[in-house]
Amino acid sequence: MNVSKKLLIFMLAAITVLLSACGGEPSEKIHNNLEKSVEIESKAGEKQDSIIKLEKKEKVIYDKLIALGDKDMKGIQKLSDDAITNIDKRKDLINEEKDSMGESKKNFEEIKGQIDKLETEKEKSRANKMYKTMENRFSIYNKLNKAYLKSLTEEKKMYKLLAKKDATHEQVSSQIQEVNTTYKKLIETNKDFNAKTKAYNDQKKAFYKATDLDVSYNKQKEK
């Protein structure tokens, strides 16, 4: 079983803008919200760092547990308890990450009222395309969040089963298969999220290019 499932989640690209427009211009207001979302989602990136560290620790625990075989039940139960504690910590971090993403979404959606105020149809078209992509990205994130929580639920079931003296080989094998199935779904959804994030970052650059904002692009962050 591939226990280590490091997620490579692309974060929003930070773009520095040297404002040449007036303070109240719709393009400037949109920029302020877009870059605030970058700042908010940096919190989610920090959670990912902690989650990845816990995943690595779980991999060590799992390897030790498997090495024990079925003879040292006391050792197996202790390691299973450690793994379950690890899972609970990751669940807390995932929930905190979701809160950050929800805050980012709420902030981002504030640009909707500014799009129709943009000066040109080209600006409006690119802004609307960017907006739709970001909304789809948030939708995929919700699926990613649910997929991760599902994987944690199945992991916990697996460790509880491994710690049972009367668990059969068939039961354990079936549960390991269930865990692997959730991992596969998680990885697939993560790829979709990364692709949508990249598309949004590219469309944000295209939108800024269509406006009179003087921009410089920082290196895109990846977690």
C-alpha cells in the first residue's frame, strides 16, 4: 500500500502591480481583491507543509507496524494508536485549510460587481473568463477536501482493524484496498485542482495585460 500521498498543490501566483490607474478604477479594485486572495491562500499553503510532515511520519509508523507482523499485538496496538493520533491532527489541519479557502472565495467573489464597470469588452471578457475558472477551482477544491477527509476515514478504519486480534486477512486486505481506492481518487482530484489553478494564474496575467495596470510577475509558488 502506498501510504505516502504527498499532494502537490499549486498556490495562486502573486503579481506585483505598479498602479498607473486612478485609485477608484474597477481594474485596481479587482487587482486588490485578487492579490488579497493570494495572501489568504498562503495560509492554506502553510497547512500543506504541516500535513506533508505528518504524512511522512505516518509512513514511518506504517512501515514499523508492517514489520512487526501479527505476533506483537501490543506493539501493533501502540503504533495503530500513534497513526490514529496522526490522522486526527491532519484532519484538524485540513479543516483549517478549508476555512482559509472559504475566506479566499468570499474575498474573490467581491470582484463580480466590478467586472461590468471595466472600460473595454476585452477587459470584461478576460475578467469573466478568469472569474469562471476561479469558481470552478473552488468547486474542485471542495471535492479535493472531501476526498482527503474520506481517505483519512478509511485510514483510521484500517489501523483500528490492524489492531484487532480477531481481524481476518480478508478483512484487512479489503480495507487496504479501500484505502488505496480513496488515494487514487485523491490524486486524480488533486491533478484537476492544480490544472485549474494554473489556468487561473495564466488568465489573471492575461486580464492584467488587457488593463492599464503596470504589472511585474513574481515566481509562482508551489506547495
